[in-house]
Amino acid sequence: MRLQAVGLDVLEDLIRSGDLDAKLREAIPTLSVGRTVEWTAAAPKTIYNGDTGLPVFCVSSTNLNVNAAKFPAPTRANCAP
């Protein structure tokens, strides 16, 4: 996964408008997190049907189960508006 604090398109817009100095573009790093996983049509090991009913093709180096993170929110019986 590659993470950026601010998208390159936003930086370019700020530079073009004169709100950001162009030399600051290089000061904002792009961080690489985790191992590289290559997605190809043959790579997905499991197909999950998410909340929408549409298939999700998942590739993971950690055996991630996308459905495992989904659970019903607790009902708060003592709360009132």
C-alpha cells in the first residue's frame, strides 16, 4: 500500500493556483506500507459477496478475510434522544 498525506492532484492544483510553492511538492513523501502484493485476474483466492451483493476479489499476503471485519453494531438499550 502506498500512502500520501495529500494527493498529487491536490498538490498540483495548489501549485497552479499559487497557494503552494512548487518546491514543497518534493517535501511531501509517499510512504510504502507492507509487502508488495500483485493483483492479477488469476490471483484472487476467494470471492466475497459484500453488503451490496456484488463480488469482491481479494488478494492478500496475510490471508485477510474481508467479511471478518463486518459485524452488527451493538444496540444501545439505555440511550434515548
